[in-house]
Amino acid sequence: MKNEEVTSIFALGGLGEVGKNMYVIEHKNEIIIIDAGVMFPEAGLLGVDYVIQDITYLKQNEDKIKALVITHGHEDHIGGITFLLQNVNIPVIYASKIACDLIVKKFEDKNIEYKNLKEFDADTVLKFKYMTVSFVGTTHSIPGSYAVVIKTPNGTIFETGDFKFDLTPIGPMADIHKMAELGKEGVKILLADSTNACVPGYSNSESLVDEALNDVFAMHTSRIIIATFASNIYRIKHIVETCRKNNRKIVTFGRSMENAKEIAIKNNLITDKTIFIDANEAKDLKKNQICILCTGSQGEPLAALSRIANGTHKQISLLPDDIVVFSSSPIPGNKASINKIINKLYLKGVRVYTNSELSDIHTSGHAKQEELKWMLRIIKPEYFMPIHGEYRMLKTHGDLANLCGIPKENIFICKNGDSVELTKDGARIGKHIQAGDIYVDGSRIGDVGSTVIRDRQFMSKEGILCVIININPNTRELLLKPNITTRGFILVNENAELIKNIEDKVNGVVRESLKNGYSYVDLKNQIILELSPFINELTGRRPIIIPVIMEVKN
């Protein structure tokens, strides 16, 4: 079937991980990209700021790209847009009003001029030669969240974005009727959020969080400090309403929190601007009239709450009767950092509320098992591809789909780069697309590879030893005794005997090598070759050895 026209679906990020979401739909000479997120690095990725997608395939097929479509404004869905635009021409980006505002902020921060950012809503239909894109409103922790519907010559693709089914939401309800209509028309394949696939039951409604927060405010007359995700704009709206009911003014700290506040006001999600005051105004108020809203719910070392807990914040000092509320859940890998902050807060004598202590102080924006079953039953897809999750989440979501009547052979548990090909007659696994992780370190993209990361990890454990030698290359003489400096290995001043032994060893290696001729490269290699086992024998450690040869000619 050489001439068979297939529609390819694959992920460049978001499978086997929570973050850096990017899903690609390709039919003939058309490519639609869904989302361009970042992932925050694990603890072992020293010095790395973000992890983004390997977009080699998009570079190679740049002329096919018709649009980038954004499901909602969270970092794991929009954080990679600025990096993408640095490498690939994206003719147009479509996003909801809130997501557009957040993306514009990113463009301003990076001094990017991009003219083709366009808003869509639930009624928008984008028509291309082979594919048609439309949108379905969903419920999530941020306004302007949508599922994406792509109609192709080989059937309809339904991509949920991040979602939950909340029957008492703060914002609009998910458009279940539109979903049901699409299910009746027929959906070829469903791509669905798997973040909470391993969690039984239903997610709590945001309205319960409102009640729980109100209880905390009612119980205490002291100052209340709330840490939450700046991106959870509905939660910020909750907090504003709770403060208004309890006659408290709000002071915000953290750049991302300030941005979120501005966007919420701009979009009339918060209508009372007078509730916000600055730190100087707060000094004139009683403790029961103040709420501090800040970043740092994940224990980020430079975030506002971390600096408050460390006593290094310029404007806030903790008081013994302060109440600190973590209105969030730990992102996988962040639990240790959060616990460290909580311990510091307890040492200061403050009371801390967390989600484990008051179960309704936070609720997830992602569907749990029963809601995932709802989506499967409403959409009734012929095929299923779980997305947005670690492997265990994807696998569990696949098992749920099977329980809901989808045959095992119609369920695709994929990795980044695996493609699913839709045909008129069905679906199958197709070719593998190049995919992987690209590390962003400061303003450098891709310069930090696995070798650099390995060296950083090694240095953090074993340290560095630098050997500086002065040589006359003409006479092949060692002019001065070797100079040994270390970082992260030993303290030179407290280990004089060990340093003397290393100097003597280097002295012997250099003199012996110079007898046999002089080669800059050979000498460096010989120093490393003989010094490494020598140091290991003396200390049981293997620091990175860096020989520095200074050539001094007469």
C-alpha cells in the first residue's frame, strides 16, 4: 500500500514524564503542533534550568508546520515556546485569552517580537487543506483550558489537554454536551491526560478548597501566609474572595505571582483591585488584616517563601504566631525541598498547614480514575493513546481504557518519538521519530549534554584537583615545584602531608616524562594516568584531575 495516505501522531515530549508536553499531528505536507512546554530538571541535573524537547524533526520539516495550538497556559505546555521560536519558524500560534496573555509576558521577558499570536475560543474552527482544528472547553486549575479536536482524512483525533470533571467549578464547566456529540459522530483516537491515572476515585471540587481556606481564616487572628502555584489562577481568585470575606488585604511576593495577579485583573477574574496593597502599607495594619500570597510552594530555593523561611527576605520577617498554608501538592521529586522549608518554618515557631493535614486545602486540576473513565465513555474512541504522564500512569490509564471496553490491541502505550499511524481502516505503530531531552543552562540551549552533566555530578561527589606545572619546552626542564589546588576534594591547609605526597608524585612523573621527550598532550595524559590511582590509593577518592602546563621559554 505504497500510496496509502496515513495520519501520524507522535509526542516529542510528555510521554514517560510529567512535563515538556508537545504532540504532533502530521498528514501529508501539514503538521499541527499541540503545546510546547518545559520540564523542570531533576536534582541530578546540576546547573540545568529547564529540559525541553529535541525538535530536530520539526527543523527538518519546518515547511510543513501550519500552526502551534496551545491547550492552556501552564509552564509544562507553554514554557518551551520561546525556545521553539529560536530554532523553528512557526507561522501562527493559537491560544486562549489567558494563555495569550501569559505567552506575551514570556515574549516581553525574552525580547521576542512575534506578530502571529492569535486568540481562539470554543467557537473557533481552523481550516487547513487536509485538517480542521476545533476546541472544546474543559475544567482545569487555570481559565481558558481546552481540548483540541483535529479532523483528518483518516478520522477524528481528540486531545484532552489537562482536565478534570468538576460539577461545582469556580469557572465554566467542561462542555460535556459537545464532547458527547463528538462521541456520537465518532472519534478515531483519544489522547488523554494521565497525570492522576494511578489515583482512585474523583478529584475534589475547587469549591471544597474555598470552604477549607475559609475555615483556616476563621480560626486564626494572626497573619496568614499562603504559598501556591502562581499558574493556579482559580486558586488565587479563591484566596482573594476568602480575604474579602474576612476583611484582609493581600500583599503579593514573587515575580510570577505578580504576573498572575495582573493577568487575573486584566481578565476580570479579580474585580476588586483595592484588596491588594504593598509591603509598606501592610505595616500600618493589624495582623488579622493581612494575608501574604507568595511563590515557593515547591520549596524552590530562590522563591519568596524560601527566603522568608531562611530569614533573607528584605521585606518580610516571620512572627512566632504566623500561619503558613501550603495550598498545593508536591510535584514528584520536590518533596524533600518542601520538607526542608517546612522544618525551617517550624523552627521559627509558626504553624504550618499542608495538604496532608487538611485534605481540602488543595485539589488537583487533573482527573482521577473515575473521571478518566467518564472521558473514555463519553468520547467512545476506537483507539486510545494515553499521554501526559510517567510510564506507570500511561500503563494504568491504558488498563482503565481496557476496562471501559477498548480492546488491548487498540491501546497504544508509547514513548516519546513513537508514532501511531491512522489509516482509513485502522491504526498501527509507525516509524520512530528522533526525540529526547535538550538541557537549557542559562541562555545556552543544547550545549549541556549528558557528558557535561556526568562531569558535574562527578565533581559534586569527588571534587577537582588542579596541577599547575611550569616547563621550559626547549630545555625540557621543570622550572618550579608543582602547585596543587583543589575544590571540593580536600582543604589544602589542613592536609599538608597529602599535598606534599601529591607534589612529589607529580614531580617524579613530569621529570621521567621529560627524559623521553616533550609533548604537551602526552604529558597531560601521563599526569592524569599515574596520579589518579595514586590519589585513590591514598584517599579512596577519584577527583577530576586537571593538569595545567605553563610553557615558559627563555
